[in-house]
Amino acid sequence: MKNNELKEKNRRLIRNIIIAVIVMFGFSYALVPIYTLVCKQTGINGRSSDTPDAFDANMPIDKSRNIDVTFSTTVHGKLKFDFHPETRHVTVHPGETKLVYFFAQNTTGKGITVQAIPSITPDEAARSLKKTQCFCFTQQYFFKGEKADMPVYFYIDPSLDKSIHEVTLSYTLFDVTDFIKKDQQYHHTGRLEL
């Protein structure tokens, strides 16, 4: 009798362990999308939207304030790409739209698809810097040696905290050739115009 009870206890224990492992795996799998959603909604960690923001043409321009916007770039890992802002710094009034360009050249020696991921500091400004047009919204295909001037059309929402006078918009360029989204890939030639 004791042997049967022990076997039954062991079966329940194994079943409970398997259920716990499945629940832990599911929870860890869900953490990344949950984290991304929370960052996007709250502006935590400098994450900004990966889709175009609407521009309200009736939004007032706050000419009483100036915001200094600095642009920086990084190329991930050992990716051979020349990638930098054509203008490193602009001053804008909240509500004013601005157009800047980033230069990119494929120096890998082969065709490649890249994706730029934006980050904004300070974190509090991530919800206020709005991009209405950005090369970061889609993956970019570059032929071997190809060059492009890529646009970012943005504004800073006048609701930005008045204590913030400087904002940095950074892009990190990643090789996504192995992760191509067919519906989001964009091929360009030369300078991209809005």
C-alpha cells in the first residue's frame, strides 16, 4: 500500500513540476512584449514609437522656449557601415517641425538589410519627441557600396516638461538581413525626400 501511495505522490510531484516549468517558460516568453509595450506607453528607457506620429497642424508653437536636440549614431557590433547624422545639433521651439538627414553607406562588400532603432534621452522626453517621418520605421535594403541620405521629420510636443532644455535622439543600426520583414523593407536610391 505504501508503495502505491509513494508512486502516486511522485506522479503528482512530477506533474506539478512540469506545469510549473511550462508556466515559467510562458511567463518569460511574454516578458519581452510586455516590457516593450510598457516602455512604448510610458516612455521608460528612452523607447519611442516605431510608427509615424500624427501632426496636428493647429498645434501652437511655443516660441518662448528653445529645445536643443542632439543627434548621435552607433553601428551595432562589427557591422561595416558608415552611419552618421548630417546635422549633429538643431534648436527647435516646441510644436515646430524640423527635418534632418542621416547619411548611410554600406561598406560590407555585399547587399544587406539594416534597421535603425531609436533611443531618446532624457527618458522623460521620449513621449514628447514625435517622429512623423523616419527611416527607422522600416527596414532598409542597401546594395554593396550604396549610399543614402535618410530623413527624420520630427517635432517636440509643447507638453514637454519646462525643465527639459536638451534632448538627444540616438540611433543604433543593426544588421537584420536574417530577419527581413517583407512588408516593411524599403529600397531607396540616393536622397530620400518627403
